[in-house]
Amino acid sequence: MSTSRTALTGLAVGGLVLAGLSVASLTGPAAGAPPGAAPGTPYELRNGRTAPIHDYAGAIRETVWVTAPDFDDDGEPDRVAADIIRPRETAAAGVDVPVVMDASPYHLSVGRGNEGEFKTYAEDGSPEQFPLFYDNYFVPRGYAFVAVDVAGTARSTGCVDQGGVSDVGSVEAVVKWLNGNAEAVDAEGEPVTADWTNGRTGMIGKSYDGTIANGVAATGVEGLETIVPISAISSWYDYDRSQGLPFSWDYPSWLSGYVARNRTEPVDCSATLQRMAAEDGDETGAYDAFWAERDHRQGPVTNVGNVEASVFVYHGLQDTNVKTRNFSQWWTQLGREGVTRKMWLTRVGHVDPFDTDRSRWVRTLHRWFDSELMGIDNGILDEREVDVEVRPDEWVTQTRWPARGQTTFTPRADGRMLAKRATAGTASWVNDPQQSETAALTSGNGSRRLLFASGPLRKDTRMSGTATATLGVTTEVPVGQVGVMLVDYGLGERVLASGDGAVTTQQESCHGSSTSYDDACYFTMRRNVGTTPLQVLGRGWARLDGAGRHDVTVRMDPDDTVVSKGHRLGLVVVAAAPSRLRNVDTSPTSRYTLDLAATSFSVPGKVSTAAGRSARRLAWLPDELVRGTVAPPAKKFVLPR
């Protein structure tokens, strides 16, 4: 929520800021049945969507503490704080409402949204400001909004355990309470029930919040009807690791301690943090019981097979924080289970669609919640499931993802890669623990990486899905690593990779009604578009345990874009990757050798190329990169927010 109001587009009435809405619709009716609403419903339909007929300023605001299991083993049940705002008119009329929920570890620690909003409270302890626009927009339309503090954060007791049973179970308890299957107390310690809701809950959230939504859905809890995970994690292993290689050391314990900042309930969580540091397996990089507990796709407790809720996925295709393998495998496995689903994919990075595609996103989200929580047949489930931005502001709509097409290339000793049978030969390179990604992609020292390139593409080609590299690689180091990058080489206009491809503007728009302490107006963001000489379409890395020969398939993070006619596809092979992960081979003299006959590259598109000369003739390879061509180097610790 911004402090400047120079760009308000709404109407000010009685201290409220109203965006494009009539005074009569938002000043609120007298207590009783909601005016215009069908008998027994909390809404009135206008143009097929729920209309803002309830008074936001006069809504009921309250906090309950839901009783959850003793996840931190201190001998006491955990108490999970849930701040609630709901229409006063529906309560007076005895009409039940559905719930939109955002469960987060960030409400008092780092804030939510592009403008870093925090929860705030009145002198009597009742909630005043709810972060983001969900309450402002949906409460006047007949929904309740519930903002939950994950166990171990803000006003909840317990301890954070980065995606484990405490994270998921504490929020699952709130969903159960809303459905009449758990207990809660108010600020005075008196029992309280959710007799004002119809038991239908929809969860939404970006990054860690969306990850919680994935996890709770993967328990199969009754009453959770839909989730909208935005740039969310589906397996914490895939957030912290790439095939045995860590992105950071001791990340789970660091993150769990970090998000507990500013909590109001002092709890000693040192034992939990020490256990996580001991069990996270940084030394081996293995997927074990620790990570299985945090796997919402195939874990023993949270599993895609349990999902009963519908799922509306959003992800940025240039997201180097929550990497795209998190949405792609979740999406595929949801499909196998027959889950009702919808998806948006965009060219930006770790950015909320409310910021970059606001009007269209709010309209679509509104229709989704009306369908899934209000039970309104508005046709959204009959539409094509997937919207993909394949070039800046160029969208395609389709019934499936990824799009069809696959081409397999094999490398040659002269640097070419051809869609032909593999041939014998080897190619070697030397590990460089200091080599930047920029150097590996450009015409730098070729002895520190391998580059295989296709001939120029004969036509514009859609590259949709996951690229893989099947490698026969030999090294004599006790523990080694190999990394691969699929690259679109050629000058083109692209969403830049720096800054997640988006820039905050000075223009505001307002979606929902407001008060002096919680408005619905936010600065917008625009895509940051520029001309670059290349674009990385996928990255992947794998650990090599033991000296000798390794036959390994490296899965790159998926993408979906159009590669222009005349561009070349390149496959760059490295060992150390200091820009992206923590290296296990730090020797500057380690030699790696690729068996070309056992190596192939599968790319997600039907690729036709002109005859290419030897890639040793690198006149087309850039000497340097303009700013924004590649994402900046990864920090030691990154927040999924």
C-alpha cells in the first residue's frame, strides 16, 4: 500500500478511496439481508460477477487462535493466529460466506507484496491493515478474508520448519477450524467457532505463501476447495538443490530462523533449527527423509494424489528464485491425477501478476473464486486452461502444456550439434571455480567450457517445456559436478533477466474499497524490455560422486518462448558454476572429458536448422553482454517471497 495518493483513480467518500465504483454500492446497507443478494447467498451478480455490495469500513475484524498439534515438542499445542475480516451485513442476516486465505510467515517479518506491507493492529488488538488487496476487493463482494501466521511466526506459537509438518499442519488446522473440525479461542481465551462461513476455503499466495497453499492442498484437507499458488514451490528439494548440488549451505535452518523475526510469542526454537541443520544433508545432496517431508508432489504426508482442490497456477518463466521446475512437475502430476487446473505463464521472473498484469489478473482471479468458492457457473472452467506469454506481451492460449515437439541433437568434435546419429570422439574442458556465467556464454576462454551450436533456425520456433542433456562424462576428482545451459543465440527484443524483468512505475491503480489505514491502491509494474544478443532458455546441474565415468541426464529448468528465425541454439557445458550454486569441485585444474558418442541434447521444440559451419568459427558469438542479458549471480541466501 503506497503513501502517495497523487494517482488515485477512484472516488473519495467519507474517508474511503473507491476505485471506479458507485457510492451506493460501497457505503453499505443497514444491518439485515444484503440488498440485491439472492435469498441465502452473500452476493449480488452484475455482469456475471459478484458485485461490491458490502461495507468494507464497517466489516467485522477479529483474531482467533486455532489449536494445532504440538509440532515443536514443547508439551503444549501450538496456537495459530488467524486474522479475519468479513462482511457485517452477512453476519446480521445469518448468511454464510466463503473464505479467501493467505497463510504466510512474512506478515511481521519481511512484509508482503512489492510495497512490503505488514499487518497492523488497533489499540484494542483487532486487525487494521491486512497486506495486499485481497481483503479490500473480496470482502465487499461477499467473501471473508483470513490472514494466517504460520506456526513460529508473528503472533503464532510453535517453530518454523521450512515446508515441513509444522508449516503445513499449522495452516491445515485453520482450514479444519473453518470447516468445523478444529478448535479455536478468541483474545480472552473463550472458545469460538466459525459459524459464519460455509466451510469453503480458497488459498492464495506468492512464493512461500503459495508453497504453503500447495502443501495444505496436498494433505487433502476437507474444505479446501481451490488454491492459487503464485511463483510457488512444489518440492523444497527442487528449491534448495539441483540433482545433488546445493544452492546454499544450511538454508532450511537459516530461512526458518529469519522469518521468525519480530514474532510476538517468544519460543525457544534453537533445537528445531539445530535439528534442521544436522538433517538437511548438505554434505551429500541426497534426497532423503528430510526432503521427502518437504515434497508436496510425492511426499509421505503431502502428496499430489491427495489433492482435491482445484489449482490455478501462476509462474514467471524467467524466475531464478523459485525455479520453473517447481511449477512444471506440479502441473504435470496434477494432470495425471485429474485435478481441475488452470495456468498462467509469463516472461517475467519472480513477480506477482497483480503488479505486472493487474486488470486482467484481477478479472480472472475474481471469476475463478466466484466459480470455485461461490459456486457460480460463469464459464471459466470451460475455457482453455493455459495462457503463455511467449514473447514480450505476446500471449497464446492453449488446452495443454507444454506444447508438442521435441528434437534430439548430438554433438560433434568441431562444436556443431546436429539432429543426426551420434559419432565417436571426445571433448575436454578444465574446471574454473571462478568462471562467471557471462564468460561461459560468450567468446571467452573456450578451454574452461564446451560450446555446441546448431546452424541458424529456418523459421521461428516455439520452445515449450524441459530440455535435457544426456552426458557420458569422465573426471578423476572424488566429487565433481557438471552444468548445462540451453541458449538462444541471436539479437532480439526480450524481457530482461535482471530485476526479474519488471520495473515499478509511479502510476497507481486501485482495486477494492479502502479506509484511511488500509487502502486498495498500489503502484503498477511494467516489463523491462531490451535488445540482447542471447537468452538462456534453461539451466541444470548434477553432482558426480566418485572418480571415473558417469552417465547422467541433467534436466534443465523449463521455459516457453519463441526462438526467432536465423538464431542458433547453443548448449554450454561447464563444471563449477559460481554464479548459481555452491560448488563441490573447487580445483582449478580438474579435467572433465565428454564422450560424444554417449551424449545427446533433447530440446522442447520441432527445430529445423540450416547447415551450420564448425562452431569453432564463432563470429556470431558475442564478446560481451549488455546489462540484463543474464540474471545477476545468486546471493548466498535468497528469500522465497
